[in-house]
Amino acid sequence: MIRIAILASGSGSNAENIVNYFKGNDAVAIPLIISNKKDAYVHERAKKLNIESVTFSKNDFETTSLVLDRMKENDIDFIVLAGFLLKVPENILRAYPDKIINIHPALLPKHGGKGMYGDNVHKAVVEAGDKESGITIHYVNENYDEGAIVFQAKCPVDKDDTYEDVAKKVHALEYTHFPIVIDKILFNK
């Protein structure tokens, strides 16, 4: 059985979608959700899903082994970032080489890097006059949004689209593709 930890900083809609996708799959367990924000709505979703959720501070991530220790206690094999806003520290990258993936709400390498998350990305897409946006699922390395790309899906950006319109289109792609891509990565499909 492959055991996944999901890291999320916000509402956790992608986390919930992933958990529901793997429900009933005896080959995958998601025993742990980790956040860097104690008031993140992902904790409420975790409660409803009957999954342990814990909060670690930015300092805990960057200067201690507390996060890594909790993952080891839960026998975590693979990590999924689903709206997680901190840079993954070196000790976790070393412990999970090529076993951490992230989803980015744009077509990398465009609109990536520090501070490029959520609505910031969608606003940048609209301001740039891009004709398309989408999602990028990639491995995580020591740099924001620079790991090897696994999958991309595109959606059109119409000239009258607001950043909220773009966000809706991108979220639809996330919900459709992210769990399926995780499944393919886990089982080399």
C-alpha cells in the first residue's frame, strides 16, 4: 500500500477531491494532511474525511525535523502539494527524492515562482493577455515551480475573461486531472 501525505495551506478542495478519488482503493491510503496554517479550511475537510490533520509553523518546516518525523510516524511514501504555499525544505526533499509533486495553476514555466499562487497567477495571466492558461503538475525540487513537468492541461482565456473566470476554468482542470495523474505516477501507468 502506498501512503500519501497531502500538504495544503488553504481551503483544501483539491485535497478533498484527491481523498475522494482514492476512497475504496486498497492500494492507496491518505492518513495525513499537513498545513502551515492552523485556520486553513483544509482542517475542517480533513475532519469530515476522518483524516488526521496537523499544523506546523514555517519555522517548524525550515529549522526542525518535526514535519519529517510526523511523516515517518505515518509511514508516508509519497507527498502531494495541493495549494501548499511554503517552499519544501531540504530535509524533506532528501527524504523523498522524486516522490513529491505539486500542482500549479498555470502553464509553467510562465507565471511561476515565489508569490505566484492562486489568484495572483490568474491575475497575471489576464494582465499578460495570454490566450490560454491551465495546470501544470510537476515534481518538486529546491526551487519554486522548477521541477520536472509531469503533465499539463490547457484551457482558453477569452478576451473578456476576468481572473475569476480563468480561476473557474483552471479549477475544473485541477479537479478533473490531478487525482488521475497522481494515480498514474504512483502505479507507473
